[in-house]
Amino acid sequence: MAPDSLLPDSLLPADVLADPVSLTRALVDIESVSGDEKEITDAVEAALRTAAHLTVERSGNVVCARTARGRASRVVLAGHLDTVPLHGNFPSTMEGEIMFGCGTSDMKSGAALALHAAVTVPDPIFDVTYLFYDCEEVEAERNGLEKVSQTHPDWLAADLAILLEPTYGLVEAGCQGTMRAIVRLEGVRAHAARSWHGLNAIHRAGEVLRLLDAYEGRRVAIDGCEYREGLNAMSIRGGVAGNVIPDSCEIEVNFRFAPDRSEADAEAHLREVFDGHAFEVTDSAPGALPGLAAVPAQHFLAVVGGQPTGKLGWTDVARFAALGVPALNFGPGDPNLAHRQDERVEIPKIQAGAEILRRWLSS
């Protein structure tokens, strides 16, 4: 796969905007690792400003473009422009019907669908807000969508939001919540030669690991979508020196919970599981219910066809759900290929996704 960058002097010319496949490749060929999104945001903003039917605003590296046709409903199409760090997979390359490159699946192919629709569907049946944002792949406080939810909440207001995350062309409704916590085991230090004078905290970790090994997560059906819970150890830290019985050990756990639980419910459940052990929540984000009852969602499901499934993972749909906006995940990429060195997207999936969005917005 020899590098063969698409980009000439102009980043997103009209002919590229008109073709979702060429547009995907153009976006992939603009390096935009989290925190370095200015160039791609500038290009997206300039492209949106060529469309007379859109009102375009920008805050930092977040661009918002909106129609104002006086429709009965408003929908949001949102996608992040950043990627994980490059790993020998930049710029894009092509092999037959496959496009390789960092961000092809997660989620520049999805962002390309939104940008293509923004400039090629001038008179949609819904009013549409198009959001392109930064820093999704890093810590939550840097997330551009989170920032504008605080500074420009009107940008997120809608009857339905669709996040163009990779779903392999399927509808994945809502998302799981996620919670990280530290379980602390205490012991008593002693010389390793006289270990019976101490209490080995690392050995005590076995109690917690056995609980985790035996844990059976719920399978919860909500609006016909199944969400499967999981609780797992992510890391273990402990030890003082090669001749000292350790007096402390920490196990970091991650709980993925169904969206029928609140964060408070999730924490209460973990305290029950780890009863008798010191326990501290270090990070938490709520899930999102499926949101399939909204009229625009029903229309979208009819266009896509097939049965929606629950999103097994956390996505920014939860930020919309927190504001009372039902939200779905839909994108051409395969989520199992996200962040891999051989990340890729299938050309027919891009083309089919673009046609689905066009039909949904136009009929």
C-alpha cells in the first residue's frame, strides 16, 4: 500500500464535497490527532460557509451549521474530527473497495457523511444542525461537545440527534454508562523473612479477583435493544520492595452498566459487590436510553431498515440524552477496527450511508 494522498492545493473543493468517498479520504488526509484539529476544523468551516442555506458559527475547534426552514422538527448530525495518534497509517491508501488510514472508521467516514449532507441537501424535511467537534478521543473535560453543551446548549437542542460513530451501517441506540473505581486492600508491613508478622495486601486482592471472576452481568432489554453489563479489573498496583510484605494494594475496576441504571444506582451496586472493602469512584459517565420513540427516529429506522441494537460502549449520545435529546449511533465504519494500525472502511458502506442520510433528510 504505497502512500497516495488525495489532497492537492485545495483541501475540500466542490467536487470533493459532492462525493462522500472522496470527502472521507480528504478528511483522513488532514492530520488531526486530538489537540491538533485546527487545520481540519478550518477546512470544514470553510466548506460549510460555501452553502448559502446554512448559518455557520464556531467556538474553538467546534463548528455548528444550521438550517432555518421553519420545520416542525429539528435534528442534529454530529461527528468528531480528531483521531488517536498516528501509527504508520497516514496518509490514506486504497486497495480495491477498501480505504485504509487513521480515522477512516472512527470516525472521519461518519463526519464525511454529515458534511456531505450539509452542503448537498439544501432543503431538508427537518431543520438540521450539523456539529463537528474536537477532542473526543481524550479526557472528557477536553471534549468539544461537552464544552459547547455548557457554553452553547442551544446548538445541541433538537428532537433527535444522530452521532456518526462507527456502527457498520446499523443503528445502535443509546449507550452503556461507564464507571471506574479503585478498590483498596490494606495489610501490615513486615520483613519477608518473618512474613507471619505481617498481612500481605496483595494476597488479599484474591478476594476481590474471585468476586470479579464470578460476576455475572445483567442483560437488559429496553425498547427491544439489549444492553449487557460487565465488571472487570483493569489494573493492579501494589508492592514496596523485594523483601517487604506489602501493606497496600489497589485494583482498578471498570463497570459498564445498562442505561436503566443512573450513576448513583451504578455506584450503589458496586458498593454492594465490594462490601467490606475500601472503595472510591474515580470517573463516571451516564448511559443513554434508546430514544426510539421520537418521530424523526421512527422515520430514520424506516429508511435504514433492520432491527436496532443497543450500543455496547459509551459514546457522546449520552451528552445529548443528559439534555433530554434522544440520540442514536449510525456510521459506515466498523467499530471493531477503530484505533487499529490497519484501521479501514469499506467504500460501499460510505456510499450506502450517504444515500440513507439523503433519503431520510429529503423524503
